[in-house]
Amino acid sequence: MEWDRRRRKSDDSGDGTRRGYHHGNLREALIGAALDLIASKGLSGVTFAEAARAAGVSAAAPYRHFPDRESLLAEVARRGFEHFAERLEAAWQDGRPEPVAAFNAVGRAYLAFARAEPAYYTAMFEAGLSLDDHADLRAAGDRAFAVLRGAAERLVGDLPREGRPPALMMALHVWSMSHGIAALFARADGGRRRLPMSAEDLLEAEVLIYLRGLGIAA
Amino acid sequence: MEWDRRRRKSDDSGDGTRRGYHHGNLREALIGAALDLIASKGLSGVTFAEAARAAGVSAAAPYRHFPDRESLLAEVARRGFEHFAERLEAAWQDGRPEPVAAFNAVGRAYLAFARAEPAYYTAMFEAGLSLDDHADLRAAGDRAFAVLRGAAERLVGDLPREGRPPALMMALHVWSMSHGIAALFARADGGRRRLPMSAEDLLEAEVLIYLRGLGIAA
DNA sequence: GGCGTGATGTAATAACCGTTCACATGGAGT
DNA sequence: ACTCCATGTGAACGGTTATTACATCACGCC
């Protein structure tokens, strides 16, 4: 790995603790610490000072790698969107073996990510990061959305030309459903309120009804 | 008003500035300051110290009215849900003159609230407040949701018994759509990304397609 | 192999915030 | 008039962000 070459020879124990004057991989260590802190103490628990402590460096060291605390969170969120896009792509599988089923798989993958990676999801959608201040964050988010949009285009393509809805609109609709359910009901803490069904089933039913409304049958 | 009686006679200028040793209406002043701070500096700009400064009292004074900073935000969010429920009820109008049209009005009212009251909306949905720690907050949220649920029950009631979907599920679906669109596209800053149509139109189309999928025509 | 330099980490510091505590004030009721 | 207690004050503690001058060392260059 790239960073292995940069570590000091006396610091190759692999346990992540610092050995010499230089950490050798502080940037990665801080990102990892931020993820751990989100998971254990929530967004407000993510502290430059605490992340630095976890990495075994002084409180000022993180400023060599991130201009400020928010940029650290933005980088976590950016990576979250990268992983997110990968998961969605893996679920979509270019619409194979069957577009509607693959589309439902994308929806399930959306919620699965929110559940399996609550720390990333929190940084991505709940950290209040401005997309204008972090252009690369917006780009990563766009890449994830592109999967939804591509899938929508495929589904819409099977409809007769007249009355065919815009694929972009359909993608936005499905995104809003997925995000709405994830934000309201599929949070790490089990969601903001109790449900009579799983968030996954709720979303699947919602998408199914929506697709039926578009004339796309399962 | 109630609090007027509690103000000192020398403090009835009405400009909100403190005159004597006691403020007379600090609790309300803090809530107002919190709303202003959310609007001007965002959630992280809401500071007990800053709110106290705005009210012209010392930094320790707020603790006489709220156990901690989070409780102030929770109270703001609670009031937000109260107003929210009122707006939704006003839009629904018990389903008059026509249920589907009234239902769409509820959706528009949802987004209108997110736009017109970004400070409340932020406190309600983006402050990361635990509903378990603030029972009254949950109750206020439930009251707002009850409007959606009642509307859903009305719409579902017009369907034939066989295959009639659960009203609760339908209410959750519509809530997820509304919240998803509000969170993703109708934020105060104009939303996280550009849209080819207004958030209101996007939601109206989404609900329309969804209702068609349920067999409820416009 | 020796050297300089830029990247990386440290210590010290200033400003700010949440929170607590002992104490001060004065409005309300007796 | 007097007391009570809700409300506000000032000082203090520990923690956070961020900046600055200084320390260390890995690497490339000769």
C-alpha cells in the first residue's frame, strides 16, 4: 500500500499506534477516528482534539492534513458517497437479470447502506455540509445519484413513448423516497419512531406502488 | 399576554431589551434568539452564550429556564412541530372540498413550511435530537403526523375493501416522499442541488403517480 | 555518504463555549 | 413590612477550535 512506504521503519507494527516523531499515516488515522467517533458518540462527538488523541498526536497535528474540522467530516462524507455509489452499482448490475427486480435491489441497497454504515450515512446526510464549500463532495454525491438516474432511464425506456415520464424526475422521486425513509425510519438508533413493518418493506411497497402508477409492472 | 404581567413595570418598552435585574421574559427571548441564530449562522451557531448575549443576560442565566443547550433546541423543535401541525391541518381542511386536491394541498403545505420556516424545520429534522430524551417533542411530532394519517385514512376509505392498502402505510409513504424532497431539495439554501423543476411540482407529481398506483385518481 | 529542505508534528497560547456554584436581587404573597 | 424563592450574576473549570513559532525527520540532490 501507498502509505506503508511512508511509515517509519520503527512504526510498522500495524497496530496504528505511533512510534516515532512522525505518525506516518495520520490522515487515514484521523478519518478512521472520525468514523469511530460518529459511531460511538454521534456527530457532535467528532472532535479534532479527540481524533488527534486517538491517533496519538497533538491537537495541532490534524491541521497539517485538514484545514478545519468541517473538512475532515467532508472527506468522510465524500468517501461515504464513493462507497455508496459502489454499493448501488453492485445492486443495479446494469439491470440484470431483470430491470424491475434490479431496481428494487437498488432500493434495498440504499437502506442497507444507511444501516450497515451509519457513520458514513451520518456524515453524508446529517452533518449539514455545504456542497458549495466542498466541490469534491458534490461530485461524489452526483456519482451516486447517477446510478439511480441510469436505472431510471432503463426502466422508463421500456415504456411507450407517449406519456413517458422524464427519467430524471423518476430518479429524483425514488431518491426522495429512499432518503425520506432512511432519514425518518432507518437511522442507526432504530429510527425516530416505531414502525409496523421494516423500513425495507416500507420502501419496497412504496416503490412498487409508484412504479405501478407509472405503468411499470413487476 | 401572559408574560406581560410578569415583566417589570420599568421594562415595558417592548423592544425586548432588558431594563432591570430580571429580564421578565427570558425564556421566550432565548427561544427567539435561537431561531434567529439558526437562521443566520446555522445549527452550530446556536450557542447558549450567544443567545444569552442577545437577550442581554449573563451566560449562566439560560440555565434557569433550560437544563442544557439541547433542551433549548428541543423546545424550538417542539414549537416547530406545533406550527407544522397547524399548517398541515389548515391545508387539509378535513378533506374539503375534495380529498385528493386537499391531499395535494397538504403536500404543498409541507414544503411551504420547510421553505417559510427554515429555522424551525432545521431544529425539527436536522438537530439530531433524540425523541427518547424529549418526550414532548415526540408527542408534538406525532400530532403533526396524525394529520397525514387522517388524510390517508380518508383517501383509502374511498377504495374498495379488497386490496385496500393500510392507511398507516400510505401515510408513512407520503411522509417519506415529502420529507425526502424537503431534505434534499427544499432546504433554505435552495437545496443541496439544482432541480429541473420546483420542489413543489416534483412532490406533486410524485404523489400523483403514487396515488395512481393505488388506484386513487385525481 | 553528507546535506539541506519541505513535510509533518509539538508546545504554547488566545478566544470561545457548556456547565456549575455560591451569591445577589427583587417581585409576590402573607 | 417582611420573608421567600424564582431569577440573574460573576467566577471558575474543563474542553474545543485555531494560530504561531519551533522541532524533527524522510527524501532527493550532490
